[in-house]
Amino acid sequence: MKFLKACLACMLVFTLTACGQGSSDENSDKTVLTFWGHQNEAWNKAYEEMAAKFEAENEDIEIKFEFFPYDQFESKVQTSLLSQEGGADIYELWGGWGIDFAPTGALAPINDTLTKEILDGYYEPTYGSLMFEEKLYGFPLEFNIEYGGMIINDNILEEKSISVPQNWEELRTAAKNATVKDGDTFVTKGFDFVNWDSVTYMFTSMIMSQGGSYQNEDGTFTFNTEEGRKAFQELTDMVVKDGVTDLSGLTGGEGLEGYQQLFAGTTAMVPRGPWTISEGELSFELKYGEDFDYVSLPFYGETKSFAAETGWSLAVNGNSKKSDAAMRFLEFFAQEENLLEFNVACAQIPASKEVAQDPEFIKKMPYAEPLVKILDDGHFVGYFNTDTFKEKINEVFTEYATGGYASVDDALMDLDKKLNSAINK
């Protein structure tokens, strides 16, 4: 991923301290496992509570956590996996990193029993990037869904007597009616979909919902299709012709992200995941169900279909001498009641079909309902570097929307060229 070069440079100037599998606990009757994760108050607490339950049932094992600021965490994890020295016994792992590290031996394969449970009972996008040569190298925690739900500012819609849109045509109309400008300056953005994730996942879903595709059997990309051109032009028109948002979510210049602008009262609708809800409640002191809501995002075409990449997972260090004990923790995590408790605590959409469809989950996380009901319509985005994928799509979208291409055909031909050059070398 994006930090691999930086990590390689770091390896030249320092050696990792043996923090996990190399640590000694000969003087203890317990096997001590180290766990590396990124700092997130709710998630960190949920991990620690899960470990406490596990340790109560497994008195021979102790789990010690180290949580790092995200940038430091990403660099630290990838450096240790590149060097295959030191590191932790268990990693919190972004799914896409599996593509880089599963083939190298840096990650331990999941045992056959848990692998079968995951392949039979979890949604495909949640483990797609963790597979390599028919083996699984991580345990998926969540369904990382970036299409299907949107936040709405109740006050803005009510003030303008705008109903929650039920189809694509209503969405475009509502977005235009909610938009307010003072000259060229936005007072209220109607529908701000321009951000790192949403342009890509709206674009791909719009293609798929028309019955089209964007990747060929040989792994190459073809976006310059009838479905692709129609979808790309539609998104561009929402910016250039309808003027319901601008490109600042990709080009910079705004202090707040789109969903934060919604919470601040300057945007009506934003397609984002449910992880944003807690920020609205805690940071902006808004009330869910009164000030804002989370609702279904209409599909563009007649078919409900969208792409999703593998999200947060747990992985065992391939060089850990304590991999058996670490795998026991993953197996404990996989118990349905434990997963449900963890997903609710972290406001995650479950990777497990049983947990996602459990009425208790929706009872505890009612705002997840718009997403849970479409999880079966999700498809794995593909086995490739999604950072590069999104980077190229956003780059071409921005250039086309600012007049950099003569036609949508030219834009998508260039996108195909860029993606096939960068990803399919």
C-alpha cells in the first residue's frame, strides 16, 4: 500500500525491537501475546473487554495491547511485516494489506476449521483481500461498506419541505432543491458525494446496477463501456450542471469533510458509512433521529449491486512462536455472541451473515438497517491495490469535471490506461 516505500526506508535506519514473538516469558506460567492496533477509544475498549473475557476462559494466556496513532500504526505494522522480525503476535490489519503480505509468509494462515467457518458464513467482500492460493490469512471483523447509506440533515430537509429520496431521480431533485448559493459560494450543498471513497464506490455501483462490470476475467480494467460512460457523465453533471457540490473534497480547500459539514449545518445529504454517526453525536452534540438520520442511498440502475473492499481484520504474525495461542483468541472472537458484542461496540457492520441478520443486532444498532438489508448485493471489489484504484478514478474524475478531457470517452480511455498501467503491470 502507500506506506511500503517509506517502510523500506525505515528498515535501513532502525531495527525493530522484538516486542511480540521474540519476548521472553519463561518466568511466567502464561503465554503472553502482544496485540498491535490503532488508537480508537471505542474500539480499544472493545478489544480489551474481549481479551478479558477470553483470559477468564483461558487462564494460560494473557494479551497485552499496544495502540498507536493511525499513521504511526500503519508504518509500524507494515515495517514489521516487511522485515519479518519482531513485531506483535496479533495485528489489527486493514484488509487490503493482506494482498501485500499474505504471499510473503509474514502472516500465518488461518486454521482449516475457522477458514471453513468464514468461507461458508461470511460475506465475500469481507475476506477477499485476505485470500492467497486458496488459504485465508486473516479474520474479518467487519463489512466495510461504502455504498448504500447516507446521512441526512433533518433540519435542512424539513425547512425546505424535501422528502427523503426513494429513487435516483428523487435524489437528484432533492439535491438541487436543497442547494443554496451566495454567488459562487455554497451556503448549503445539496448532496456532497465528492470524497476519497464515495466517488469510486458510487461510480462502480452505478455501473453494476446497470448490469455492467469494470474488470475483465484477466484482471484488466475496462471502464469505457456504455454503462461506464453513462455513470461517469451522471456524476460529473451533478457537480458541473446541477451544482449540488464541488470538487473540494478531492482538491482540498475545505477544513471539514462533507459529513462534518452536514453536522455543521451546511450540507443536506452525504453518502458515508455509519461510523460517522458517533462523531455527529459526540463532537457536534447533535441528536440522532432529530438533527440527522441515516437512510438508504438509492441505486442508480434497476439492479441492486455494489462493490466493497475488505475492511478491518485480525491477523497472526507468520513468524510468531505463539501462533497457536493467538489463533485461539481469533477462534474465541469468532463466536457469534462475541462478534455481535464487538460489532455493536465499534459501530461496525458485521462480516458474519449470522450476526448481521440477527434481530438483536438491528435492535442495538437500528441505524444499520439500510445497509444490512443490501449486504447480499455486495461484491468483492477485486484483488488489487484499492488505494491506487481510488487515486486514479478520483484523478480522472477531477480532471474531466474541470474540462481536462474533450469527451467522456477520452476520460475513460485514459482511466483504463492509467489503471492497467499502475495495477496490472
